[in-house]
Amino acid sequence: ISVAELADGVIQPGDEAGQLVDGGELFDLVESRRIELAYAHDPNFAVSLSGVRGLPHQIVAVYKHMLPQPRLRFVLADDPGAGKTIMAGLLLKELRLRMVADRVLILCPAPLTVQWQDELHDKFDETFEVVDSHQVKWQLGQSPWFKNDRCIASIDFAKRDEVLPDLLRADWDLVVIDEAHKCSAASRWDAVEQRNRLDRTKRYTLAEELSRRSERLLLMTATPH
């Protein structure tokens, strides 16, 4: 294509190998590659993409302490109102941009499931499916844990005997457990064996088993424990 042809807007497509592409499609291709690689040049790229303005302690927690860990095992214990959901969303967004967190599971108390769903959608443009007993029945035998890559469920629903085995058959790139102190277990002294024994609750077993099936585990709590 000559300069004169470009100036006149007279461009004739050649053979199939040299055909011109639609300008909009070319822009979409270049933009998708830019977004895909942007995290390598902008260390806080998820902040730029999200609808939040990260506070200093949130940026430090996510970008200095969580993201550098190749196999995340992290307890995010902070005061109520410190923005733990924002930190979890930033971590999720950054891992998604790096294409290492396609399958994500969030467990929280039942009253918070819709709140989590709304905040992740409004602030981070991430769509999650709330999995509960109604959806399981609606699936008619299909596992919602396999059908949906991004799920939110209540801790007490996930620990049920009829739900847990199906959930544990799925693998997750990231598991987030909110109000994680509810998953604790009690230790007691066994006078016969002369050692401490751990009495696992169903919530504790749930978290323990999920940790074995996930590359990244984030526990969140605002309760001193």
C-alpha cells in the first residue's frame, strides 16, 4: 500500500493472505493484548481497572505480601471497616489478569453472599454465581461447582454432608473464606495419650480439605482469635 493510496483512501484488498482486517477488530485485538500484558508494566493495574481507590494499607497487603507468594497461604486479620473485601477483590483481579485464577470459590456467612456478589460486580466487574440449595436443585443432577468457575456459597451450606463431597471433587485456583474464625477447631488434652488432640468441626474440615485442593487460600477475619 503506497502513501498516495492511504491518503486517497483507495485501498484494494489483495489475495487472501494480504486482506485487510476491520479496524475495530484490530483495535480489539491490540487492546486485549495490552490489557493481558499491562500488569508487567503497571504494578497496580487492578487498581486502575477497578472502581475503587486503594488505601495505602490495602496496596501494601495485596501487592507486597500476597501477590509475591507463589502458593498463597494468608490470614488477612484486620479491623472491621478496613476494606478486607476490597483487598480480596484486588488480589482476585490481579490473579485474573495474570490468568492464574480462573476458578475461584468464596465462602462466607449466608447473609453476606449477595453482598459479596454485588461488591465484586460493582467494584471489580467480576461476575460470581451464588450457589445454594435452590440452585443445586435447579441444576437437576449437574454439579454447580463444575459448571460455574466463580462461585459464592455460605460456609454452613458448603459443609453439609450432602454438599461437601461434590464440592471437594472440584479444584480451585483461589479459595477465599470470610469470617474464617468460624472454621476454627478446639484442642484438648488427652490424659491417656498424654498429648493435645484436635476436635475438628465440620467447618474446620471444610477449610482444611479445600486448602489441599487450592493453590491459593485467603482467610479473612476481624475477630481476635
